Amino acid sequence: MAEKKPAPGQRLPAAERREQMLNAASIVFGERGYTGATTDAVAKAAGVSQAYIVRTFGSKENLFAETASRAVDKTIEIFRTAAQGVESPQELIREMGHAYVKLVADRGILLTMMHVFTMGHHERFGRLARDEFMRIYRVLHHEIGMSPKEAEKFLAKGMLINTVLGMRLTDVMEAAPDVQELLECIFTQEEAQTVADLISGYEPLPPAARGRTSS
């Protein structure tokens, strides 16, 4: 998602600057994971100093926690919007599936969630992952009205989509018919191509933004 840049000499309001840094953090953590990302890499991606990142968030751990919760917030917001006005369970599942595909356009959101969901061993992030995963389930079940079984199937497909994104499986779908076959079971044919186009448009972080330490 393109960042809004201030006019020359104009300072961004604090809330917008924070969102800019969180968006950059989502991209960096999504690509590199918690261990591979650094506050310096996030600072470079956001166009601010590392000192400003640390001053704003306190630590890389705090930054990752807020970035992960923001990813869940945005996911839930899209799900709630997709569920508005639907008239049947079948339409609900279809619209929610389309909504999940739309999340791919916001680079880093789904992959950041995938990273935190693999950190159950971590004292802080394990608790965060469990709380945030169940927050999504409760919205699907209690607010949107999916049955527990429907929510289970939807979440399972979501985790499969996250895995496909993490592997960049769409990169080889034209060369491997069975990959395309699998992707068209997960997505519609049109959605599969949309996802492939979005992922191919992701530019990898430059070496300077990848970082060499875990700080």
C-alpha cells in the first residue's frame, strides 16, 4: 500500500507518522520475521531514524507486538465490512473469501500474522498469538454469525492462504500445471491471477533494509 508523503517542509501529524512506521514494520516483519527484522530496517523502510523508532515504541519487541495486533485489527475490519448486508450463509462465505484475498494487497498483514502465530513458545508473543487468533474466531462466530464449523473451515483456508503467500507459490503457477490446479481449488481462477499479480509486484527489501542483527 502506497504511503502518503507530506509536502516538502510539511511534518506529518504524530498519528500519521506512527501509522507510517507501523506500515513499514508490517512489510519488514512480514518479509523477515521477528528474528530477521531490525529496528534499523524498519526505520529505513519508514524513512525515519532508528532512534525515532525506538523512542516511539520502546523496543523491537513492543514494535512487533503492536504491528501484529494492528494486522489483526485490519483483518477484522475487512471481515466486518464484507459481512455487511449479506443475506445467506453461502453469500457470507463467498464474500468473506473475497475479503481475505483483498488482504493480500496490504503487503505484510497476512505474513506478519503468520509469523506471530508460529511463536507459541515465546512468553509474550505466544500469549499474544493465542489471544489474537481467538479474537478473530470470536468475531467470525459471535459477531458475523458463522457456526463453529464454518469458522473452523474459514480459518483453516486462511492459514492455507498464508502458507501459499509465504512460499510465493504463485511464482511458479504458470510453469507448473499442478500448482495452478491447487491454487484454483483455493481461489477462483480470477482470484488466483489477482493474487499472483499482487505478489509479483512486491519488491524485496533492499539489502540496507534487511538488517544484519536482531536489534
